[in-house]
Amino acid sequence: MAAPDIKILISCHKPIALPHSDVFYPMHVGAAGADSPLAGTHPDNVGDNLSDRNFTYCELTAQYWAWKNLDADYYGMCHYRRFFYFGSKRHVTNDHGQIEVDRLSQQTIEEYFIDDTALIESTVARQDMITPLYWDVRNVPTPDGPKKTIREHMRAYGLIDDAGFELLLEIAQRVQPEYYDDIVAYLNGSRYLGYNCYIMRRELFERLCEFEFSILEEFDRRFDYSQRTATQRRICGFLGEILFSAFANHVRAEGAWRTAE
């Protein structure tokens, strides 16, 4: 049986130590506004793209590009500083369920099996959707102390204010009513997923993109970016984390898919 065609995007905006495996697809996000190409990566400003909106969509410009331009059996997303660990050995993790190392290097790539193609292919082929581990925001400090809900947690970090949340919910209720309750439940809950990191079968990836971008593109048109900090202007990327998480919970609740953390 042939191995599945897996493309795990790596969203990059600066040079990094890239894993040497054909399952990874390094993407230069925001290439439309870059001074020069990023060696070893694919630019996100060719074909149908949102590259010029990278300041707000962040890594989602890579996701959008893959949706419109890349053919695969499985699509994944990771970041220049955030990768999935596919090994079986247990490691010490932080309060976000992450293994922390000082930097990505060939040594750490090998130590954590990041570019072990056979291991990745065998793991992915057994699942329809892989996500990071959930973690509980109630156990994590914020600039305003620990919070009980994800909405309060993100607001405490100044990522999204109440106007942003309300605009998101208003649009979602109208254009994606099937997922509205999932979004509300996620925001009012404490089990955080986030990060826009995943690997999923093509059918689910296409569903995710249709769901997310139908909401985000209208949000982007209507949101007032004036008088916002650079971090606050990244709001579509932050909202993407919320929408991805609600989508993952919705898929798990359907009970028809093989899923893993």
C-alpha cells in the first residue's frame, strides 16, 4: 500500500533549520511584503493567495494558499518554532503541554524525530485528524491573573477585545450556524487547543478552510484596524485559533472520525 501524500506546512518568516523530509512544505508567509525571498521555502504570494493580508492572518496565509493551490491526501500546519512530536518517549512539558528546547537544530530535529518520515507517515495514516494536546487555562497565569474561560484568557493578554469577540460571533451565527454553538462553548470553556497546528485528511481540511475563511474574510472587511497595536492587528490569526479549535471539537463530537492528540 502506497504511503499517503502528506504536506505539513511550516509557516516561516525568517531562516530556520528546516527538517529534511518530503512530508514538510516550508512556506514563506507574507512574501508579498518581504524584501527578498526566503531560501528553501515556497512563497505564499503566487496563485490564489492572501499574502498581502499576512499582517492580520499570520500563518493562515499559508493555510489559504495550500487550500487553493496544493494537492495532497493530508494537510498539516506547524510553525517555524512549533512542531509535532511523534515519538513514544515521555518528556517534561510546560503548562501548555509543550516540550521546550532552546532552538531548533539538526540535533534537536533528530532527538525529537521531527523529520522521521516513516514514523510520521505511519502515525498520520492511522488517523483522520491530529491536534496538539488540550491544556487548561485555569492553571495558567495571565497579565491579569488566571482566568476561568478561554475568552477571558485571550482578552487578558490583549489579543482580542469584546468588540472583536462580538463581531466574530455575529458573523459566525449568520454564515456558519452549524458551528456557532461550538464556538460559544469553546470560548466559554477552559480547554485550550489553539495554535493553528494540525494534520488532517483532505476532506476535513477543505471543510475547515470553507468554515474558517467564510467567517474571517468578512471579519477582515469589517474590522477597524486603526488605533491598534501590531499584535492586535494580528486578530484574524488569533480568531483562526478559536475557529480551528471549535472545528476540531465539532469533528470529535461527530464521532465518525479517527482523531488523536
